[in-house]
Amino acid sequence: MNRSQNDAEFDGLALHDFLPLAWEPSPLSDPAELEHYNQETARALQALALFEEAPKEISTDAIPKGQELLHLEAKVDVLLSLVTRLVSQQQGLPKRHNTVLRADSLEWTGPGAEQARTGDTGVIVIYPNPLLPMPFRLAGRVVSTVERAGIKWRLTRFENLSPLVSVGLEKLVFRRHRRQVAIARGTDVFTKTGIHRAPKF
């Protein structure tokens, strides 16, 4: 279980984004419920990796040996896009929040931030790719609040993550961070979150 510590840092690679997010207060005391969150999030992580890493173009040339799986993944990519757009139209998504996601923590601000206070426990429901509306349900504790430019950010440590979810989050953050660095060169994409380094709390 990940535990918050005083004077700890949210360090390491981070994913800066503006994502659909909701905060659901919970005592996090039901092991079966926590296991369900982990299973649901692990499936979403696997689907997201497939969705984001599958080739976007399918060649009409002869398929090289060993490439059949890649082409199958590309077809799944298209199918997921169609299905998830239908789902999102029917149920909608939570309001978007500014987020800084790390493998073991989240910094966030937006409409739902007023619902959480330092010391509160609950579940962060976040959609890391709005085109694939499969949420991550991440149990955590709000360990601190910081104010930047008059805006309150909730600093949240994840708790009770399974090894599969922890590894999946690490891979997601690394994959997205590498992509963001490539895009952000020469732009101000990272300054939009108001975060320039890992804060202490």
C-alpha cells in the first residue's frame, strides 16, 4: 500500500493534462471494493495501451511474418473508437480538470476540488484518454493543498494499488511523458498547469 509521508515529494515523470475527473469520497475500508477498483483499472490500462500503441494505418501490401497481431490491434483500435464514442454520447464524462499524474500520485484542480479536503480519502475517477471513456478508479488520500495563482490544487497519494496497476501507471506516464516532451519543445505546454517542478508538502 502506498502511504503519504510528511515533507515527501511528488517526484519523477509526470503527465500534465486537462482531463475528465471526478472525486468520490470513500473510507477505503472494503477490501472487495478496493480489489474491484484495481481490476477495473488494470483492464482500462491494458485497453488504453492497446488503443494508443496500435498502428494507425493499415498497409494493403502483403503482411510480413509476425505482423498479423499489429494489424489486429489496429482493427481493435478502430472498433474501440466507434464503441467509445457511442458510450460517451450516451453517458457523458465528468468535467475536465487540470491534472499532473504520476505513477503514485495526482495533483489536480478544477470544479471537483472543493469537494475534497486535506486528510480525506476517496476514489479519483479519471479518464486519461477521453476518446476511450474507460475510467481509472484510483483509491487515494488528499495529503495536502497548495495554492497557485489563487487556485487550490489537491495533492493526492494513491493507496492500495495492486502491482499490476502500479506498473501500468508507470508505463502510461512514461509513454505519455515522452510524447509530451516531443510535442512541447519550443512551446509553453507545461506552463499551462502552473507547475514547473515537483512541490514539497
